[in-house]
Amino acid sequence: MSILEALGISEFPAPDSLNKVLNDHLVAQRATELAVEHFAAEAIQKMHPVERQALIKRISPPPKPLHQVGWKVQPGLQSGKPRIVGNCGRCGQDCHYDGKPSAAKDVTWSHCSLGPSRISEAVIETYAAQFGFTS
């Protein structure tokens, strides 16, 4: 199909009309999209293996973080008083809570790029039951 047929005309209205069509950004954008659709598989196939792996990495969802915040109940080192301890697997910081179990659900620990962390309900229940706290 020719450009004239695609436009639905028999001749260009002015001598420079062909240049205007070829330089039109919408025409160029659509032509590029069609070329990519047509040749993308071949282009990927001809990539160097390192480039292909980099492409796969760019289009894949990010991996789940390896680092997590872990919560556990343990006695205090000196006093033996029960406490909830949070440990960040990414930055190594610790958080200690030794208040009432009923208030533990409102504790939010924000410390590094992992974002805020809250004490899990299971740990709060263990904290309350194991050490005889009442809400």
C-alpha cells in the first residue's frame, strides 16, 4: 500500500507534502511501533546473552526482600523481665518492648528502608500468655 492510498488521496496537495508526512511525529511514532512489533523477537534473539539477561531482569518484578523484621518474646538480659524484641535483618537494629500486651498492637517500628513494622498478633499472644500479663 502506498502513502497516497493510505491517505485516501490520488495526489499530494503540495510539492512538499510527502516530506511533511514522512517528518510528522505521529506517523514516525506509529511506524516505529510497527517496526518494533514486527522485529522485536528477532532483535531479542540477536542480543548478546548478557544483554538478554539484563532485559529479563528489567522486565521482571522485583524480588521479595531477603531481609525481614523478626519478632520474638524473650527475657531481659539483666532483669529477666519479659519483653518483645524486634530485629531487622537488613540493618541489624533491635527494638525492645516491655509494656502492656494490650498496647503492643499499636507499636510501629520505623528504622530503615524496609519500612514500618508492627508486632505480630501471635507474638503479642505469646507475650501475654507466657509471662502472665493481663490486658
